[in-house]
Amino acid sequence: MIAAGFAIPGDLEQPTGGYVYARRVLERFPLGEVRLQHVALPASFPAAGPDDIAESVRRLDALSADTIVLFDGLAYGAMPGDAIAGLKQRIVALVHHPLGLEAGLPAARRRQLLALETAALGLARRVLVTSRATARTLVSDFAVPAGKIAIAEPGTQRAPRARGTGAPAQLLAVGSIVPRKAYPVLVRALRSLVPLPWQLTIVGATDRSPTALAELHAALAETGLAGRIAILGPLAETELAGHYDRADLFVLPSLYEGYGMVLAEAMARGLPIVCTTGGAAAETVPDSAALKVAPGDAAALSAALGRALAEVPLRRRLAEASWAAGQALPGWEETARIIAGVIRESAA
């Protein structure tokens, strides 16, 4: 049996996509002669200071030298190269999306993270990514050889088809309130659509970026749409499933996605989608299932939302294509199988 440790910073029960990915993968091991155990790292990453970096090294040093470390990119991409080079284990890096490409970073911090992650990826034996788009980015911008990369797309659990509400149309957006999700762009895009019957629900953590939350509330005040937009914070899976079921249209205004797990969840329920082409989002959803616009373009997003709200036959066509695409998405067993294979290869 090959021993592997999945090094993840912070609380594993957090509702964001990267932590859902980690939980779903861990649940499926042992698998294919690989035993994968959770190794908890300090929660301060990617902004960890020297003490937490030293503590991370200490926890990893407690593992045997022949353990393969599957290192979550939220921590790995922010680790100094000398700390990584001093580890005795072989490393498989998992990148959901590069840390330096997060929206809203000061220029100096962006440059620092890009340099740290480039160096860190050069020290990994293999690199796992969650989309073809991220793989291309690592090759072109981070000097990672294509042969070093494997793609393990997030799995998607099967779900009942959404029944919707209809009057007024229920719009649903899911994701933490951080600059990258661009919720103020969505709010401003909806300003010209006041005559149409709709309500928007935003589900996602509200404690990740005080700046992004303040900008969202400012957009609500500016547009006068607070009465038609509900911000619910994070929800348990069963509660979130109810919102998916009642939704008539799924919206993702994100500037960049490493994959877009919420898009896959929307397709698993057959929801019509309006989204941006930021990062992997352009490829996660087939063109037949979504109206797609450039990230950050409020006018284009408004036009797409207006079409989807006003043209019921269009929504139905998008929904049919979304349902068909959702049924073809890989399950978590396939994700775990790919990861187990990369770990076995790294142990050889």
C-alpha cells in the first residue's frame, strides 16, 4: 500500500469549491493500493508568516520519507522554495487556479505569489490541475512542462432536475463574495432589467473579503436593487440543493475560474446558464447550454440576462442542453482514480 498525505490548510469543512473537492476525494480512498490521509496545515495560507510556514514543515516532516505529499495549491503556491526543497517527501502539487491570478491583489503581492508558485511548481514531481485551461496557463506562464501535468476535473454528483419557480424568475449565483466573483458587475447588469420579473439569490461565504462585501453592498445601494437581491451567506448542502431546485436561471459573473464547480452543479440539475468566459468557465459549460460574455462586461452581461429572462423558449433550449451535458460529467470516482494513478506514478 502506498502512503500519501493530502496537505490542506485550514478547516476541511469549509463550503468553497477547493474544500469540497478535497473532501470528496478523501472520501474515496484507499483506492488502487493508495492510502490517502488528511494532513492539516495552518489556516493562514496563502498569507502564512514564518511561524506557520515552519509549523507546516514540522507537520510534513512527521510523515515518513516514502510518503507522497499531495499538496493543495492554496498552501503550496505560497510556500518558499527553500522550505519545499528541504522536505524529504516527493510532492504532487494540486492547482485549482494560480494564487497570483486572484483578482484584487496589490501589484507587489501578485508578483510575489507568481514568483513563489513558479518556483514551487518547479520542485514538484507532478502537478495536478482541475481543468485544461489551468494546464495551459501553467505551461505558458509558469514554465511547467506539459508532460508533468495531469488533469483531474472535479466530479459532479447526480441530482434531480431543477423544477424552477417561474414567476418571478429566480436567478441563482453561488460562490464566495470575493473580488474574483465580480458580484457588483452582476448587480449593475441587473439595473436596466428592473421592468422584468426576477429575483436574485447569492449563496456564498461573506467573510473572505471585507472589501468585496463592501463593494457589493455599495452596488446594491447605488442601483436600489437591495429589495430584489438576497445575500444568504454559505448554506448546508441540503439547503443549497433547495435553491438549485427552485432556480430558473444560473448566473456566474466571475472574472476567472479554475474550473467552475458550481457550473457543473447547475448543469447536473439542468439549469440554463448565463456566465462569463473567464478562465476555464468558457470550457466547463458547452456553448449550447449557456449565454457567455466577456468577464467584467456589465453591458454584455445585462444583454444576456435580458435575453434569457425575456425569451422563455431560449431558456428551455439552454436547459435541455445543460441537462444533457450534466449527465455526461465525470463522477468523483473518476477524479479520485486519476489522482491515485498520479500518486502511484510518483512513488515509482
